[in-house]
Amino acid sequence: MEAAKQFDNVTWADFGIVDDDLTVCDHDVKSLKYKDLRAVCSQLKIRGVKNTTKEQMIKKLVFMHQGKTRYGKTLEVLESTLTRK
């Protein structure tokens, strides 16, 4: 399978953390090539990574993933505590 086609349907649900390392589709993010990281970032609509290095893209992905997981937890708490009068 071509590398760019492998990450065509990536969502945030495909991300996970294994041994303090971010993984996407069972691949360690640090082991991905620059082209693959660009495909992942464009699929997830992450802006500001077009002309950056591989390390900066990884930092941005980690930052965005942490934000998504924290925000998702707060939404679950808010939805369970909201009442309608």
C-alpha cells in the first residue's frame, strides 16, 4: 500500500498512547516519514505545519491530541451534570 494512501482516512480516534509515545494506526509517530506526517496533518486539518520540520509536526500532533483528550473529558462531565428546567 502506498504510504500516502495509508493515512487517507485518519481520525483522532486512530490515535493512542503507548509507553508515553503517540501512535497512529499502530505506527509510532516518530517512525513515520515526513510525507506520512504531512498526510496525517492534512487529513486532520491541522494548520501551521506546511513548512515545518518533522519534530515540530510531532510536537503539534502531541499538543493537539492532548487538547482533544482533555476537552473530550470536560464535555463528558458537562453533559452528565447539565439539567434542563
